[in-house]
Amino acid sequence: MATLGQPQKTIEIIKKHDFTIQKKFGQNFLIDTHVLEKIINSAGMTKEDCVLEIGPGIGTMTQYLAEEAGHVIAVEIDTKLIPILNETLADYDNVTIINQDILKVDINQITQDYNQGRPIKVVANLPYYITTPIIMGLFEGGVPIDNITVMVQKEVADRMQVGPGSKDYGALSLAVQYYAEPYIVANVPPNCFIPRPGVGSAVIRLTRYKTPPVDVVDPKLMFRLIRASFNQRRKTLQNGLNNSSEISFTKEQIIEAIEHMGLNPSVRGETLTLKEFAGLSNFFTQLIN
Ligand code: SAM
């Protein structure tokens, strides 16, 4: 039975193993059973599912996942946690622990080895210092995924789901929304963790689109345009694109593209929707081909 959601149990395990919590690995262990249940429920787990857990810690969420899913692959960087995981997960025969840095693991290979290349689910209370590289790595690496349900810093969850007009709107919003439909499941206060993080947290579910919501001939070019537009937020779109090392179109081509899109010449990049960035990108693709 999953017992680690109880704060006393978590403290007991940490003490028993004389474990020192590593700030550098973003270790904040979840100690709230309601939040754990919410995460598992919103991921929509069944016994058919193969789940990748990033950073199992002492195995709290892993126990819940092992009870609901078919197979759990848990990737943990901290070698000192492995004997603890071996103990807390001893009762489950459907968990594979991998002691590695998630940013160095070939996740496509994992889906092949453990799920015959079929889509997996990703669930994690993420180490906040590498949230963006983990999420973007999963999407851009073309890993077959149903959904990603993760605890992240509240501010980052907000950035992932907002549209134009918000100060939080940026390259991360557009990248996430190109690949997935975001939904904030819950806001989680610092007292749900040991130790307490200095920021608020939120659980966000990203449901992977089968086909992207916009047609883009060259997504890499679109993302270069997006980065160029947001790198210099206060500049107009025209100046942002003109001054960026990301792209090398002439000033005339940039003016032509903005005109073609029916946009105001003094428009700022931060007001463009994903659809507009897609249109801009497709226009440039046509120009060079
Ligand atoms: N899942 C546990 C829980 O909810 O209590 C722990 C979550 S804690 C916020 C983040 C976990 O990710 C820690 O166990 C940490 O050691 C692990 N971690 C940090 N960087 C990692 C990396 N690059 N690869 C794999 N795991 C990592």
C-alpha cells in the first residue's frame, strides 16, 4: 500500500537512511495525499499504461503510480536515493529504477524497450531548475507521449498556458501550445513539500496533440522567428526580426512578410498568436523556396 504520502513516514525514511536533501537537485518531497491523488487521477492512468516518472525521490509518487499503471520507469539522478527506492518500492514488481540524468537518457529507446514504441505517459514532481529543457526535450525529441502531468513552479505553469496580452506570454507558451493542450490541474502551496520551496507550485497537464493545431511547413523556422521576436520584447516585430542572429532575412523581406500577414508595421512580436507566427513562417518558407 502507498504509505509515503504521510509526512511522518517521509521524515522517518529520511532519518533512517541518514539522507541529506540536495538543493542542487531541486529536492522537495511531496507530503500531501490529496495532491498525489489529484496528479494520478488527472493523468488518467490505467493498467494498460507505461509511465515515465522523472525524479522519483524517495518513491512517494512512484508508489501511487505503481498501483494504478501497468509499468513505471523511474529515472533518478541522485545515487544516494537508489537504496531508499529499492526499499520503499520493494513490494512492487512493475517498477524499473534507472539511476541517470534524465537529460542524458534516450527516452525514445525507453519507449521501445518497455512499451513497444507506443505512447507513454509522463508524470513528475519536476526538479524546477530543469523544467523547460525536460519538457522541450520530450516534445522536440519526438517521444511518443499521451500526456505529461507535472508539478512545476506556478509561474512556469502560467507561462505555459497563457495567450497574447499577458506579461507571461512568451516563447515557452508558444512552444508548449504547438505540441499540447495545457490544463492547470491544481495550485499547490509550499507546505505540501519537505523542505518547503520558496515559490508556489502548480500541477499542469499537457495533452499531446495528434496533429499540431496550426499548419507549419518548417516548425524549426517558426521557433527561430518566435525566439527572435521575444528576445527583444520591447522592440517592434520588424526590428526584432531584423536585429536577430536567429534569422537572416533582409529588411525588405521582413516588411513584405508583415504586410502579407495584414499586420500593422509597428506591431510587437508579443501580440502575435501561434497561428500568426505559423503564417509568418510559411510566408518566409515560400520566399526562400
Ligand atoms: N518525486 C519526488 C516527490 O514528489 O516527492 C521527488 C520530487 S523532487 C521535486 C525532484 C526529484 O528529481 C529529486 O528526487 C531529484 O533528485 C531528481 N532529479 C533532479 N535532477 C534530475 C535529473 N537531471 N535527472 C533525474 N532526476 C533528477
